[in-house]
Amino acid sequence: MELPEPQFVGKSLGIAAMKDFAGLGHLFVVSFLFYFSSFMVIPAITDVTMEAVCPGRDECSVAIYLSGFQNAVTGLGALVVTPVVGNLSDRYGRKALLTLPVTVAILPLFILACNRSDLYFYGYYVANIVAGIFCGGNMHCLCLAYVADHVGPRRRAAAFGLLSGVSAAGFVSGTLTARFLATSSTFQVAAAVAIVAALYLRVFLPDSGGVSCSDEACDPLLQASSCTSSTSSSASSSEPDGDLSPRLPPQKGGLPSLSDMFALLTGSLAMSGAATITFFYSLGEQGLQTALMYYLKAQFGYSKDEFANLLLIASLAGMLSQLIVMPILAPILGEEILLIVGLLGGCTHAFLYGIAWSYWVPYFSAAFIILSAFVHPSIRTNVSKNVASNEQGIAQGCISGISSFASILGPLIFTPLTAWFLSETEPFNFKGFSILCTGFCTLIAFIISMRMRGAQSRACKKSTVQHEQA
């Protein structure tokens, strides 16, 4: 049989990619609006919390512990809820389950949009914990599963990068808008945008879920002669349930058990490695989020405007990385190399925060997000390629659950550590010590990714030799 000309293949791939990405337009709009409303309030919430808990002070251990407790409870709830919601979306469609986080997110924003007195703040605090359980991991994993339903495996790294880039664009727009709004108006605008996001989802977003036609088998032009694809082909012909493609046991009804989820995550080197890296990276990331703003307020006197500037730089770097840099580099380098580069950038990012010696150093450190933004899309792409089309929701939900588990431990570890080193009884004068420790967590994930890369290279060479001998 005659092979198609390279020019024809390239054009066909480009047309197929454009059709896939065009079909995701409504999802991108919903994601943008959701993250726009969510991130708009972040620059203001530290000052609102300090004013409600410790009025007139720049350092407050109670506020730090409240934030840590909220993150821990949210993580614990998301650990249980996210895999269940992901599995339900495999059965009942993505749109129905996406409605849950998008709608629940409206309540806490609406409360502070009405008033910011102490009573309303604590009402917001409770509502935000509930919203975090249903929104934090669920929104992201459901969007990823929706993308996997529409995009073939060869283009998923770029598609996941675009999704993260659109989310980062919402981050940029929300942060920039907050920079020019009064605190009271910030929450009102955020609540209005959250309502628009929910309405847009229900009216315009097509449903998705179940069996996908975007797998490699449905897209012969995407079948390459790489080690992974050839190994997968030989494995599928001899051992349908081989190590490279873990599968959940057949379900006759009900939800998969914890042992089923554990089997899915440990069924291959790629899945177990992704789970381990996700844990350590999320632990460091969550610890950094828990401590950073209170550290910057105590060390350099940052307020709402400085926080907005910092978040703006970080979100611009993330958006540039995921909308432009990652779609270009992903087909060239692959998600494994991008993951290593991203983790190295994440280490540098955290270490520079921890040793910051002047007010401008955090701004410089935030620019390294252009590299660390590779991490999550690379992990999710790797996971997506190692499960079946009808397991995308549960697989992404399990990874989000691991991230949520890390977000339980993060506040428990880093909240008291941060409060201790920002207090008057610190063991030694190093306010950024807890930030530095978050960098070491990311460093562990980086080392694991390097070891995984080496193990996969050796397995690839061995598989190639066996394939040639056969």
C-alpha cells in the first residue's frame, strides 16, 4: 500500500488539530470566566482576612492558621469528592458534572459582594470551604476529561497546555481587573462573572463523555513509529491488559472501590510515577500558596496592589508559557522532557522566594512560572495517554485526589512552620525558611522525574531490541 505524501499528512494533521481545538471553544470560554471570577478576589482576600481577624496589624498567626485550616479541610473533602465526580462524569457526561463546581463557586463570592463585616466574612469562610471541596480539583479534572474526549492522544499535550493557558488568561484578566477596582466592587464583579459562567455552560456547552472517537485507533494519521506506540501495539496484540495501559476492572454498577483506584494508579510505571510526582510537587505548591502572601506582607510590607502586581506577573508568565511556548515545544520535546524542565523551574521559583533579599526579588522569581507551568499539563497528558477513553474522568480525578491529599498535608506542615518563623519567638532570623522547604519538595519531584526518565529510556531500548528480534 502506498504511503501518503508528507505534505498531505502534515496538512491533514493541521486540519484535524484545528477542528479538535475549534470544538473546545465553548469549554475555553467557560474555563476563562470561571478562573476570571475566582482569581479576581485573591489580591484582596488577604487584606479582608487580616482586617476581620487582626485589624490594623501586618502579622497575624490567627489569619495564617485560618487559611491553613481552610486549605486542609478543602483538600480532605476534595480527596474524597474528586475521584467520585470524575467517575460520574464518565457515566453521565461532563456537562452535568461541570455544572456543579461552576454553580457552587457563586455562593462565597456573593456573600462578600453583599458585605465585608466580620459576620459576612465568617459566612464567606464556611461557604468557601464547601465551594473549594466541589470546585478546586473537580473543575480542572472535568475540563481535562472533556478535552481528552475531543482530542487525539498525539495532540493532547498541546491541548492541555491551551486549556491551562486559557485558565491563566482568566488569572491575568481577573488580577488586572482587581488592580483597578475597589475591594467592594471586586467581589461584586466576581460574583456577576461567576453567574455568567454558569449560564453560558448550561446554554452553549455541548455534552461530552462516554466512549471517545479521538483515540489513536480512530485517527490513523496520528499513529507514529515511536517506542511508545510500537510497544503499545505489540502489548495490545499479545496482552490486552499489559503494564503500559492499566485498566479498571469491569464495573457492573456502583462506583469503583479504593482498591480499584489504587490498581489503576499502580498499574504501570507511568501512572505510579505521575502519582508520586504529583504528590510532592503539589505538596510544595500548596505550601508555597499557604505561606507566600503572609511572608511577603511581614517581610516587605506587601499590600493589595503589590499582591496584584505579583500575581499579574505570575499569570502573564503562565499564560505565555501555556498558550505559546508549550504548544510549540510539546511536539518537539515530548511531555517527559517538559516535565523535567518545569520541575527545575519550580525549584528555582520557590528557592528565590525563600531567599529574597529585596522587594523586587519576588517579582523576578514569579517569572520562572514560564517554566513551572509545564508541570501539570505534562503530568495530565501522560496520565491521559495511559488509560482508556471511558476512564479519563476517573483517572484525572484520582490524580486530582492525590493533589488534594497533598493540599491537606501542606497546610498542616507549612502553616505552623510559617507562623513560627514570622513570630517573635522564631528559632533563628530566616522569615523565608518555610518557603525554602517548599522548594525542597519540588526538588524531590524533580529527582523522581529524572529517575523515571532513565527507567523509561532503558525500558524503551529493551523493548526496541525485542521488537527487532521478533
